Amino acid sequence: MSTFDQIRVFVLALATVGLILVSRRALFNMRSHGFARFFAWESITVLVLLNCPRWFTDPFSARQVLAWTVLFASLFVLWRGVKLLKTAGPTRERAETELYTFEKTSTLVTSDIYRYIRHP
């Protein structure tokens, strides 16, 4: 195993511990969406670590430029979605302790960016 591979395994272990700490309340409730969120975040971490060696090979090829453009566009969607959830009606009425405050919405958010990313 190369040094770079060892570093990636170490980063994966650190990220997993961090994700477990962030998701610890949700991991005990399999019916919570936080349970699935943990595995989604873990999968994204694995994908990033598997693909990072190829990110900077031929960095100015059309494929790489397109990939970085799509990546940054997706970060905008993430930022906009979280910002909207924080302002669109978090409520303290929901009792699920495994949810973060901005996730405790009592109505379906269908405006702004969610108009395009929600299933009808």
C-alpha cells in the first residue's frame, strides 16, 4: 500500500468518526432520514477519496473543466437549499431529537430552489 493510499485510509477513518459524531442521534433511529443521511455522506466521502488522484491529471481538459463547473454549481444548490430551509419555517413543534433545527420544518418547502429539486 502506497503512502498516498495510507493517507486516504486515514482520512476515511477520520471522516467516518466525524460523521458518526455528527449523526450519533440519528444512527439509533433507523426510521429517521438522518440514518440514511449518514450513509449518503459516508458514500460521498468514499467517492471523493477514490477519485481525488485523478482530479489534477490533465486539469485543463474539457472534461475536467466541465466536471469542476458542475461541482461548484452543485455547491451553490446545496448552499441555497440549506439557507432556504433555515428561513422557510423551522419549527420547534417537532419532537424528533435526531433532527437538526433547520430540518424541523412543519410544511413542505416548494418555493425558490426547491421548486426545481423536489419531486412533484
